Amino acid sequence: MASATPSLDGLTVSNCTIASNQYQGFSYNANGSNVIGTNFSFTDTTFTNNCASNANSAGNHDLSFFGFKGNASLTNVAVTSNHTANGYGILFTGQGLESNGGFAPAGIIALDNVSVSGQVAKGALSFQCYSDVSGVSLNNVSLQNCIAPWGDLVVQSTDTDALAAGNTA
């Protein structure tokens, strides 16, 4: 979903299976410096075997929130990854192409009962290019069954506060 809409508010994905997509399972890409996507909700949803057939692409992510500065919740979400080139299981990044290096504050991002398993090329779960991660919270997040060469949980932030990783495994 490449969006130049100034405000995309209220995306809901519930009781779904998203599987066997060539490029990504879900991709939000803010297209412009003033684009804000917010209040995204993923509930009781599984992502399986996405990105496997497009190994040479520059952005194979099962769930990608690129240039995302809004609020999001993932509840009862299971990701089974199967890719080995250029990707993450779940990626949140505040920096879109429009900002060229400027970090943005994260909105309220809550992950509850989320798992990432299988194999990814980079990290299982990543929060990148955020200047403030105080609104991020993780509860019952399991990354322990994912092969992730860059690390299970990757955080790139200029915030001096710790990320609320809760009881993440």
C-alpha cells in the first residue's frame, strides 16, 4: 500500500490468513513527507510463506510499516517467515524515503501475543529510525523460533529511553 493520501486512519485486518505472496505479506509505504497512516489494527491474523519466491528483492518483509509515524496494534498475530535475502519478519521504520536521515517519533505501537518464527535474512522484529520509542510496548511476544542473523529484536533509535520489551522471548 503505497499511499500519498495525507491521512490514512483506521485500517483493520482481522481473522485473516495472508500467505504465499511473492513480495510482502503486508506493506505500508508512506509516499510523501506529510503522509500519516495511523490506527492500524491487525487481530487474529497469520502470515505464512510470504516473500519466499522473490529472494533478490530489496525489501522482503512479512509485515512492513515503512515511514510509519502513527499508532498500530498487533494482537494474536503469528508470522512464519521463509526468506533468506533482504528482509525482516516485522519491520516498523519512522524514516520514509522523503526524510533522508531524519528520525521521527514512533506513535503508540502495541504488540500483544505476537510470534515470528521460521527464517528471515535480517531481524525477526525491528524498530528503526525513531527518535522516541516510549509509545512502543511488547507483551507476550515470541521471537525465539526465528532464525534471524541480525538479531531477534533490532532497535535503531536516538531515544535515550529503553524500549518496553516486556516479557519478550
